[in-house]
Amino acid sequence: MSTSSDQADQPLGANITSDGIQFGIWAPAAERMDLLVEAGDDVTRYPMERNERGIYSTLVRDATAGTRYQFSVDGTPGTPDPRSRFQPFGVHGPSEVIDLGAFDWTDDAWPGLRNENLSIYELHVGAYTSEGTFDALSRQLEAIVRLGVRVIELMPVADFPGRWNWGYDGVALYAPSRAYGHPNDLQRLVDRAHQLGLGVLLDVVYNHLGPDGNYLRRYSADYFTDRHHTPWGDALNYDGPNAQFVRDFAIDNAIQWVRDYHFDGLRLDAVDTIRDDSEPHLLAELQQRVRAAVDRDVVIIAEDARNEVRTITPVADGGYGIDAVWADDFHHEMWVLLSNAWEGYYVDFSGSVEDLAKALNDGFFYQGDVSDFWKRKRGTPISDEPASAFVFNLQNHDQIGNRPLGERIHHEIDRDRFLVASSVLLLAPETPLIFMGQEFAASTPFRFFTDHHEELGRLVTEGRRKEFAGFRAFSDERAQRHIPDPQAEETFRSSMLRLSERDEHGATYALYQRLLQLRHGDPVFAVQNRSLSHAQPLGGAALMLHRWRDGSHRVLIANFGAELTMPSSELELACTVEANQWSVMMSTANPKPEPGEIERYLRSDGSDIALCLPARMAVLFGFDALEHSRRAADSPAGTARVLGGPSAPRMT
């Protein structure tokens, strides 16, 4: 494991050399550091030598991969290596030397991942299969490929206390959790995904460390700073005294995942809580150094609740150079539209099809508008940012798991409206994210679960219930007791998918397959370009999403409400097309419709053509320029009416 160039002569962690294992740790707070090496029941103590920067190191010639070790500060009991690659007995136990270079990779031809035409499938390793391991997930990759997504995104795998956890309480950032398997199992998972043509992203957390098993302060108080604060306490010190060591701790970790595990990129958790007043900002330095560490393309996505365009602006233009951000305004508008939610941050969203259309057209809804929830302006204006810079979802781990009972959106509304919303998500120009089980309307919730020691666990349980005390349905203590206890094993077990529901809920699954097939295989949908896309409200409960390219057009009519009938001249299309030249490419009632189905939805109404859509249905209409030219040559002129009002802009 290498660190930044100024520390290359004193590598940190446990590093395999031709002479043995070189151990190093930055511990300026220590007067003395010893390395404790285990051999069965015997422990050998090796004094470590300190340099002027506070790095202690020693070479152990007879140590090998598999050697277990700890560091002792000033004679105290041993604690894990902050850069441990594996914690076989948990985050409080000894670290194990791992040779990540010994894995026999087979993905030499894999080109890496570019932030173009992606679809992302977010999953939790422990809850995806009944076994909850890397190997068990590897056996499911072919099924994920058959769904049609391009990338899987693993929720954090860095080791955490206990047997199960969402992963955002991680403390051993360099060590894949022993709950999921050995580091080689994770390498094998990524290698298998690449064999199948599937990219792999990893969710990483650099805004805080969990409270249990975090020994960083023992080595140096400079890992944290009281000049900045986060929702979890003092911030990591990315801009104060000795900050470069802390920055390297995060950046080297990011490099490890991409270089040694061949991940195709990272999703950075809650970057709005990363405090850094220095230049370059941690995010800019991190993405640049990660890209420089490998000779293939990588994708870096951030979660940023601020709607800050700077995050996705190139460094040369004053930004951080992140490829994309989670753009939650789409989710919030959609959730309010579908469920009439009004509590918490949903107070900022109307749920109208007008506001949903704005989110679709712009990527962000809030672009400097005052937020009632945040009591301040939120967001910055959008200009020419590409559609691929915005990641949309109907549900993700946060939006499900942070609800009191872990309800998914399709648990709250009828299936038909869920499928209409799914069609909008998967055919919008922005990058879609699907949360595991969404594609077959999983019956299981996804709840917040932890496995902390008794005292901390009690605080987590109490905090979870107090968190929802402001919700009308949970305003009294009796109601709060119905909120699942994060510490209960059943809370975790109930969140595990039932993969048999792929077949049991086959109609939903088939629609998701069809939508993903269109998204990636259709020449119009395969290009993410906001300037070739336009969303328009139709009445109070329907939406039109029009996308076009090279004279071909796709028009999705998404009807969330009652039966819709309207003159087609009210559609503001970027073209005028004869009605008999359109075809039906998909509907939520029939993913692969038969020829002639167009007559069900476009009907003559005297002097106009009427658009007629059943309640709670989405229909995709298609027009292809080459096919139109062929048909026009074979048809009498002037016999068909056109779609699109007289004021509609025409393609040139």
C-alpha cells in the first residue's frame, strides 16, 4: 500500500517486500510504539523506530501474508492498524497481513467505466442473499446482468462492529468486512462481474467514522478537528495541522479500492458534510489522484444534498471534477406526487407534475430557491451540465431505510402507479438508480439495522424512535414502540430479499427488463442529452416526456391519475408527425405490444386526433425518420392528421 509521494519512503500499513513485511503507522501522539505479532498463543513485541514526521516503522523478516498483528501505544494493549486490510475477528481484534497483489485477475481486457449511458443497481451485500456474502452475491451476477443494468453499486463494505450494519458506521476503512468474506472473495466478485460485462462501484464514507472500534485518536488527535462539526461530532481534519496525513488516509483508501480491487469507481457518501476550507478541496484532490492511479476510466459519483453545481464542474472551471451527483429532488417530487407525503423535507415539494417536469428538464428542482425545510436558499443554477451528471431514483437505501418501517414506494401505492413512475425513471435522460428488489416489487422492507454493543445499541434504538417523534403517526411513545428496533436480529433478517420473487412478480420484472432494454438499446434513449429532451405536464396528473435524435422521436405519456383524453394538438412536441406514422413501443400494461396497438391510444376526433390513455398507465410512442420516409413513399399524400400543436418547435 503506497501513500502520497512525500511518504513513499515510509509506507503505512502492512506492506509486503522482498525482505519481509514492512509495518508503518503515523502516530505522532505516541512516545513509544511497538508492533505486536501473533503466532498462535505467542505474541512477539517489536519496537518501532520514529521519524521526524511522527511515522513509526519496522521490518519483520519472518512475517508473511496471513500474519496477525496489532500496534501498542506507549505500552498499552494492542489495537488494530488504521490501514488494516482485514480484521478476521472484528474491528477490535488483530489485523491480518493480506497480499492483494497475489490475486489472479482475468479482466485485463476490461476497459473501465465511463459516465455515459449507465444504469446503476444499488445493493447491500449482507441483505441481497440469504447467505449475505461476497461469494453468494457472485452467484447472482448473471441474474443481475439479465435484468439489463450496466453497473452494480455496493453499499459500504468497510468493516464495522457487529454482525450486520448498513456500512456507514465503518471504522476499518481499508478492510472488507469479515461478515461478507475474505478480501480475495471481494476481488473474485469484481473479476466475475467484469467477465459478465458488468461494472462495479463502491460506496465509501469519508465524512466520519463510526463510534465503535474507532482508534484513530489514540494515534493522533489531529485526525479530527473541533473547528468544523458534522452530524456525527467533530469533523475529520482535512484542512488543519497535519491535515495531509488525514487527507492521505482517505485518498489512499479510495485508490486502494480502484487499484487493488479493480472497482470501476466510487460513490462518495454525503460530501456536503465533508468540511475542507483549503485548496484544493479534498474532493478535487481525491478524484484526480484516483484517476491518476490506474490506466483505465473510472466514475466518481457524490451524494450532495446542497444541489451544488460546483461539485460536478470540472476542476479547470473551478469545480471539484466529480462525474455525477445523486439528485434527490426527482425522488422527492415523485414521492409526494404518489403518496401525498408532507412531513420532514417533503414540505419543500409540491408533488405536482409541473414541478416533476422541471426536475426532469433541469436535473435539480432547487437552484437557489428558499427551502422551507432548511430555512435558507438551496442549490445553484443549472446551465449546460450533461444529463449523466444527475443520478435519479425512485428509492435508495436512505429513502427506504430512513422511513419508520422501512417501507418501499410500491408498498405505499398501487402497482400500476409504481410502474408508471418506473417508466419515467428509466426513460428519463438522467442516469437511473434502482435499489435492490425494486425491479420485482420486493415484498420485503429495507430497515435500518445495527449490531452494536449493549450500551451503544440502546442509544441507537432510543435515537431511532425519537427521530420520528415529529411524525404524526409516531407522536406518542406507544406508537414509537412499533418502529422496528435497529438492534433486533429480526430487523436485519426481515430486510433480506426473497429472490424467488423475481419469478413470483414476473410481470413487474419483465417491464423493468423491457425498459432497460430500450434505455440501452434504442438509439434515441442511449444518448443522454438534456437539450434533446423535454418534459411537459398534461393536466393535473399526467406527464409527457419527449426525447429525440436525428429525426427519430420517442414520446412517453405517463398518466398517474384517471383516464386521460385530450386533443393531441396540445402536445408541445419538438416536431410535427403524421399520426399514422407513430407506433407503440411499450406500455406498462404490455411491455412488448403488438402492431396496430396505436389505435387504442390515438383516435380520430373529428378535426383532430385525440390522445386516449387509461387510468394509471404509461405508453411509449415511437417515430423513426427512415421508416417514415419509406411509408410516405407508399402512402397517398394528405390522408393523415399530425401530432403536435401549431406552435410546437420543429426539428430542422
